Amino acid sequence: MSLFEALVLAIVEGLTEFLPVSSTGHMIIATSLLGMESTPFVKLFTVAIQLGTILSVVVLYFKRFFKSLDFYYKLFVAFLPAAVLGLVFSDLIDNMLESPMTVAVSLVIGGVILLFVDKWFNNPKIDDSDEISYAKAFRIGLYQCLAMIPGTSRSGASIVGGMAEKLSRKAAAEFSFFLAVPTMVGATGKKLIDYFMDGGQLSSNEINVLVIGNVVGFIVAIIAIRSFIGFLTKHGFKLFGWYRIVVGLVIIILLLSGHSLSVV
């Protein structure tokens, strides 16, 4: 992997991880446009750079992460469904990850849902994620599990789940950001363990690429989160819905026209 490729993927990851647009779908397009082979290190890189985007959440919401133990208990409760189901259905998830068409169809379906979600859940009762009960946190965690279907979008599923639980758009988005931390740390840790258990090693160049990728992802994610919260509060999800539909259709057209796309 070249430094240029690493920078492009890091920017894509930072921009899309916390938006309801599916970072997986965008990675498919980015790696295909760059002509990248889906090697074990490329697959590791696309997961490991999530550490930088995770850190962006901790930095932006620093006070919230050190406010009370109750905050961590709720995150743990919300994280449990993904942890359990992820282990139980890991083989099925891996098989679906091999299908770009699954990603594309999920993008389109999720996009259609986002076109209407503002009308479906337009009577929020909670405007502060600190007010979420343990029961609501658990149910939002169940919604997040929908993102085990590649292309669904982890942030999109958990934000919609939060709105279904009467959270405002802003509160739902923020809780989705918080929930990303244990979820993505778990996914990254598992990927690293699998990589080294399978005999993988990291050269000095690959370590440098990982470090640079995480730094770039961190910076871009901070910009993306700040911009997203402001835009979402004012305008809602419709633009993201149309965007997902277009991206999904582009991938479907490429696949049907004979282009070979791979899920990294």
C-alpha cells in the first residue's frame, strides 16, 4: 500500500464512519478506483484506522467520557447485543462481507428509509443523551446490530434506533458516536488478533502507514462530526438518504456491467 492510497482511505474513513452513509460502501468504491488488491494488510488497515476516528469522539466529547460511571454502564449495555451477536454470527457476517451486491442493496434500502425517518420520528422527548435509560440504551444497541449487514451503516442504524426511542436527532447522533467507541475498539482488536494469529507481520513501512492513516482519520473525523451535528440538527436526513441511493445504484451498475469490486 502506497502512502497516497493510505491517505485516500483514511480521508474516506474519517468522512464516512460517523455519517449514516456506510463507510464500507465508500471503501469499496475507493479501493476499486485506486485499483487496490484486497490483501490481508489492506483489510487490516481499513479496520485499524478506526482507532483514529474513535479518538476524535473522545477528544470532542472529553467531558462526557469522564462525567460518571453511569455513562460507561449505559454504553456497555448498548454494546452487549453487538458483542454477543457478532461472535455468534461471525461466519455469516464474513460471508456477507464478500458480497459487494449486498452492500449496494443495503445502501439503497437504507437510503429510502432515511428519506422518511424525519417524518416517522418527529416527536422527540429526550434532547440529552445523558437522559437515556438502560432499557433504551439496550434497544438502541439492538438497532446497531442491523449494521452487521454490510452497507447498512453502524451510525445510521444506531441513530435511527435512538430516534425510535424518542431521542432528538442531536441526542441520537451523539449517543451513536459514544457507542462507536466500544464497538469499534472491539472490532479493531479482533481484527488485529486475527491478523497476527494468521501469521501476519508488520513491516516498518506498514507501521508508518498505519500511524499516518490514523492521524489523518482523526483530523478528518473531527471535522466530519462537527459538520454533521450542525447539518443534521437543521436539515435532517433526507440529503443523506438520496446520497446513499445514488452510491448504491452506482455500485450496482458497476457490478452489472462486469466490473470486479471487492469488499475490503
